[in-house]
Amino acid sequence: MNTQVKICGLKRPEDVEAALRYGADMLGFIVEAKSPRRLSVEQAAQLSRPAFGSAKRVAVTVNADEGLLDRICANMCPDYIQFHGDESPKTLRYISSFTGVAVIKAVTICEQADLEQVQAYAGCADYILLDAKAPKGETQRGGHGLSFDWNLLKGGTTKTPLILAGGLNLGNIKAAKATGIQFFDVSSGVEAAPGLKDHDKIQSFMKAAHE
């Protein structure tokens, strides 16, 4: 698989345009979840529209109920739904069957034992996204600009493709590539402020990811 990049937490049309211009493979829109990058379903649908046919559009959710998922599918028609909450493998299989939309499941990593989640979700997700655990007491899922110890990934294998997330930026993308993972999810690392993307940073990150 060639190197791929997902630009996540997009909030402005000009940032979507920049992500597309510099070759992002996936665009992530955080839908009705706690985050400074939060969008309504309607905002996500409108903002993601220019990416249709150019990049895959991802609705990022946290413990979304069926009503919200129905609205996301009806209004946004995403290529993927990313689940960043406490969804069980059984729940994901059910959701995938009734929405017909491909699934990305985020798992949070702090220590070796956390990687057991990868095998648990391997049969019910199209991609598994590896992110750092949130700081203790923090209720926001993801988007903290933190990395986990990538040495934990040495020797691990899975049939399900992995996406590496958490604190990625221009300064550590080379080390991230050394993990052997070829799909990267970046948000705060290409921002001037939460939810406000820096277009020069997007360009530089994309270039470094593909070198």
C-alpha cells in the first residue's frame, strides 16, 4: 500500500480546499462530538461536499446513537464512519450492516496490553486507527496532540489495515513511517489553532509523508 494521509478535524471550506489541493486521501469531519472541531450533521454534509470523488469523506463520531447515524448517512453520505467511542465489536457489526457504510474503529493505546483491542476489532472494521489515550480525567476523545510509544508496535501484525494517529506533525512523520504503518491521520499537527488548519503545514506534512 502506498502512503496515505487523512486530514482530520476540518471546519472551514478553505481548509478542505487546501487538503484536497495537497493530495489528502481522506478528510475527517467531527460530527456532534465533544471537540473544538465539532460540526453539526448539516455543517459536515456541506463542508464535505467538495471532496466527493476526490477524497474519501469520514464522519468521526463518539458513541453515536442510531438516530444520529441515520442523519449522518442521509445528509452526508460518508464513505466511512469513524467510531471513537466505546462501541463493541458486536455493535460495530450491527451498525455496519444497517448503514452499509465502511467502518474505521479508533482504539487508544498507552501500554502493550491495549493492543489486544486491535485483534478484537479486526473482523468488524475496514481500518483500525491507533491513537493515544486521552489525559486522565479528560472526556474529549482524541485531538489532544499526544503520541503513544510507537515502539509498542514492533513485531505486531494484523490483517486489518492500520492508521496511525496522535500527535503527528512534520517533526515526527519520519519516525512514524519507521513503524511500518503507511496510513497517517493528522489534525493538530497541521493547525495554527484548534480547528484552524495551516495550509503551509498541510503542504509540508504531505510532502514529508510521501518522501
